Amino acid sequence: MKGFSGFPTGKTRYTPVPNQFFSELLPQIDDLDELKLTLYCFWRLNLKAGRIFHIRLRELEQDKELLSSFQHPVTSSLGHALERACARGTLLRIKVEQADGYEEYFFMNTPKGRAALDSASRGDWSPPDAQDTPISMAIELPNIFSLYEQNIGALTPLIAEELRDAERNFPADWVKEAISLAVTNNARSWRYVTAILERWQREGKDDHGKSKTDSEKTRRRYLDYLES
């Protein structure tokens, strides 16, 4: 193991990381490569200049120090970490098809990152290195199966069928928020997620998107439902 000589004295640069990363996101991340990539993106994006901050896949693939830090220092480890970060919702991804292939661009899921995605979906923004080339753009959001695997557990044929039913019966935002609540309340169970969705459908959901299950009392109500 290589030793660390310590942070330097005097003036040094710092990378801002939202407190929510430590309170909500960090407890959920159980993959070391995903954690390294997430922190790397905070640092790399902080060094960027311009109105819209993004990282190209090619930039990540060319960073030898990043790749060598992964558990398996090969491109597949980078792809695995990116898939997990995008499925979790930490990173937002745009795939841009160009004449010579396609490039992927990643944004942090912050207000600025979401605004960039909205701008791209309206056609108001395209990557600076592709502005003179005819392109087609696809915005990728994590699907319900990725969200389940990243936050709840391994898929089974029965669970997969129940997830398809949930996609048909509930808005996608509801499913994503219900899974997030299950993680926050330390109740990683599809039955728990389903209980939340069914109650929202039966009794209504807060228009501001804030769940009525945030209180310990309501949390216990769902757990009691599962135990009954």
C-alpha cells in the first residue's frame, strides 16, 4: 500500500460536495468502483469551465489514474461503475449518435445537470464538439429493473413480472420515489414499495412530491402491513 504524505499547508483547492451525498447517497452505495467514480465526477466537474458542465465517456476512458484505481483496472469496470451510478440516479446520461459513431455525455444529477437535460431534450443545447455535425440524441433514465437491482435486490422471474405490472399501473416517478423511500426507511422490500404505491393510488399523493411516509408513525404503518 502506498502511503499518503498528507494534505499540503498553505493555499489549496477544494471540491464542494453536497451534504446530501453523505446523508443519503453514501449509505446506499455498496460498490467501491461506483463510489470512486462518483467522487471523481464531483472533482472533475468542479474543474470545468462554461455554462453547462458535462464529462464525456472518452475523457473517463483516457484517465489512466481513474481506471487503475478500480478493483479490476479495465474498461469494463468503468462501464460497470457508470451503469450503477446512472441506475441509482447520481449521474444523468445523454447518448449522442454522430457520423463516426456515438459519444456519451454525463451530468451530475443537480439542478444544473437536470436543466442541461431539459435543454437538450428541447434541442436548445448540443455538445460543443458536435455542434457542426448532424446528430441524434437519446436521453437515458434508469429503468425500473435497474432501480430495483441497485436498491432492493436481485431480480427473479416473479419480481420481474410484478415490476412490469407496476410500470403499467403507476407513474414512473411514483415507482422511483417509492423505491427511494424504501431505501431511506431501511425497508428494502418490493412488498414495502408496493404498499406505498397502493396507498398513494388509494388516498392520493402529496402534490409537491414529498411523501407522507416520511414520519416514523407512517413508516411503522407500512411495516405493520408487511407483518400482517
